[in-house]
Amino acid sequence: MADDAATWEALFKRFDADGDGRISASELGDALKTLGSATADEIKSMMEKIDSDGDGYISKEEFTNFARANKELVLKLHQASAS
Ligand SMILES: [Ca+2]
Ligand SMILES: [Ca+2]
């Protein structure tokens, strides 16, 4: 759905704190920490899950693929970060 794509886009931008078009491990960590407690291990395993080509950054495509496969989790993050 188009609405979903807009949601992923907005969430990606929120996570991409420096606006370079990719989410680094520290950006992911910061974003998760503001949404609740996230341990270094949790951040690392989430990073590994989303970063499918293993270059150490989450591209918009990787993020969108992850969001599609984990809709409920990502929508929860979106709601938490919007509040
Ligand atoms: Ca970034
Ligand atoms: Ca990547």
C-alpha cells in the first residue's frame, strides 16, 4: 500500500539522523534507545537482520524490505517515535 511506503519513508528519515540516506549502527542505536531500552546486543542483532548486504549501513531499500517483512514491529516503532 502507498500509505505503508510513506510510513517507511518517514521512519527511515527519522532514523537517519545525519540525513546521508543510510542508517548507521549508531543511528539505529540512538533511535532504538529513544524508543525504550535497547542493549548493545539487541542493536547489533537488529542491525545484522536489517543490513542484508553486510556493508554496515542500512539503505532505504534494506529498511523497506525489513519493514515489509516485519510490519507490526515497524509500525510499533513508528507509533512510539511519533509520540
Ligand atoms: Ca545516516
Ligand atoms: Ca547494507
